[in-house]
Amino acid sequence: MTIVLNDLYDYDLKIYQDPNKFKFSLDSLLLAEFVDIKKNTEKILDFCSGNAPVPLILAQKYHKNIIGIEIQPKVYDLAIKSIKYNKLDTKINMLNINILEAKNYFPGNNFDIITCNPPFFKVDKTSFINNSQELAIARHELTITLEEIIREASYLLKDKGCFYLIHRPERLEEILIIASKFNLHVKEIKFIASKPREYAIMVLLKFIKNAHYGVKVSTEIVNRNLTTYQNIFKNRN
């Protein structure tokens, strides 16, 4: 593994990465910016943390304590190195476990917010699985499925707690069906396109556990070459 220390975009943070196997993506920046954390928010949990871009950004931006879960030991080690380098080890606690084990560490109805940038692709006979184990697990549902992620999020969230997810638009119908099954009601959908009049390439979703019906839908044009993504959704409300 080749380890480099990079800027975490323009967040005045550094992040350890393996440039050949695992690097943070635009997905993580957008998810971190999409999350709406209030003054009374106390408990935040990040699923599929990778090398911890989302916990790093949220801990610095909101000065809140955050727990991250990452299953891959080598990627988890990168997260720990980054957290220590940025002197955020009093704010961020990482667990090297499968999300399915989280209930062994935390009671149900426990968190105010859960965030997740999950593996986007199902595993079936047509799947092209990367030869790199780290990339394969990050991209494909090899260790956990979409339904399991949503089920565990619902279990761990407090009543009226929020679940923030970024995913591919082609799986939107599936996501909404599964979320409804576990009493997570979508309150905000934001489609992300790279150019005007093009199909969305990503979708950001905010769910609230046991909420009333009612959803806001919007579209953002996000240029991948922006010099900053900070406060990109500041006019969302």
C-alpha cells in the first residue's frame, strides 16, 4: 500500500490515502455538505466511513462528536491516521466493524443523525468485481446490502432522527421502497447533474424516521472542477 497525505479539498484538513486503491470522492464532499446539523444534535454516526472524509468535515464544521464505522482494516487505519493528524481524535471515534455488528455496540433508538456513502452496486452474475479487495468492497455490496444498511439505520436512529444517503439515481425506486418498509420517510431529494439538461449522476436523500409524508425535490448542477464545495447547498431551504 502506497500512502500519501493529501489536502481534503479546501477544508483546511489533510487526509491519508492510497492513490492506487482508495481515495475520497466528490460523493463524500456532497454528502457532508448535504447534512443539516442543528445545535441540539448530539449523536452522529457515519456508515461506510472509508478513510473518514465525512467525519472529518462534519467534526471540523460543526464541532460535534462523531462515530464512524469502516469494515476494511487498511482503510480504517488510514482514517485513524487522518483523524490524529488533524487533531480530531477527541471528536471522532472510529470502529473497525461491519455495520451489521453496530447493534452490539449501541442500543436502538440512539442516534440523531446517520450518514452513509455506501457501495453503489449489487452483486450478481453480470457484476464486474475489481481485483483490488479494497475497491471491490467499497463499490459492490460484498459485505452488506442496501437493505441491510437501511434496516440498521432505522434501528439505530431515534424517533424523528435523520438518515442522509448518497446513491445512484437508477436505484432510487428501490431505495424508497426499502426505506418505507423500515419507517424511514423521505423528506428531501436532491438530484446532482454535471451539466444542464443532462440526467442526474447522483442523488442525495434525507429520510426522517416515523415522519409525516411530504418531500422536497430539487436539482443541482455540480461542476466537478469547482474550487470549493463548501456551503454548496446553503440555499436549500
